[in-house]
Amino acid sequence: MEWIGQTVDGQPATDWPAINKACMKHKRFVVEVRKYDEKREVTLKQYAYFYGVVIPVLTEAMSCSRWQAEFWCKHECGKEWELIKKVGPDMWVECSKTKLDVQQFNRWLENIWDRAEKKGIFIPPPDKTWWRRRIEPEQGDSLRT
């Protein structure tokens, strides 16, 4: 498994409980820390946002399948990176978006937001402060100590 964190005000911010839980599964383990190269690595969070927020919003707003919503994103908003290639009359080949780096993926998302807005569809932006949230158990919760 791999986690990506960031340093905020000199403190590392990442999903420490999940890392701890994963380490507990093994008698011996290795934890590797390396510099994150933002230009090269599209993160799981970006894919989670794309498939967990963007695609469901478009699917509902456009009354289409998830595949059709993703095709629309690639065809209408990904021409800059040739995410869809025309191979004949009314024939298109869908290309992988894994060739995009982080910055290109973010620009692609911005293109999607702009095109969707022109169609009257609001796609909520990603929550960039997820690591600041602290979930408090509700009163009467059995997990409360």
C-alpha cells in the first residue's frame, strides 16, 4: 500500500491510523519516505475524485451511463491530450488517461468543470483540507470511550 502526505506548518499530515493498521498486519515491515514528484504521479485521490464525484454528477445531470460520462469528459475536454482518437467516420478509440501527469490531470479537470458549467452542471470542487477534519463520535455512539 502507498500513502501520500504533505507537510503543513512543519508537521507531516497523512492518514497515520491507516498506515499503523496496515503495519500491524505484518511481523516485519518497511515504511519508505521519499519526495513526492507531483509532475509524474497522478494520485489515487485524483482518481477517487474523478470517479467518486465528477462521473456520478455528470451521470445524473446528463442522464447517461458512467461510461458515457467518462467518454464525454475525454472527448469534449481531453482533446489537448488526445484522450479520444478518431479512427474513421463515426468511429472513436478511447485512450488511457494514465499518460497524464498531475498537472495535466488537473488542467483536464478544469476543462471538465468549465464545459459542465456551460451545460448548467455544477461539479463540486475537491476538498483540499480533508486532513484537517476530525470526526468526533456522536453522543451515545458505542465506539465512544
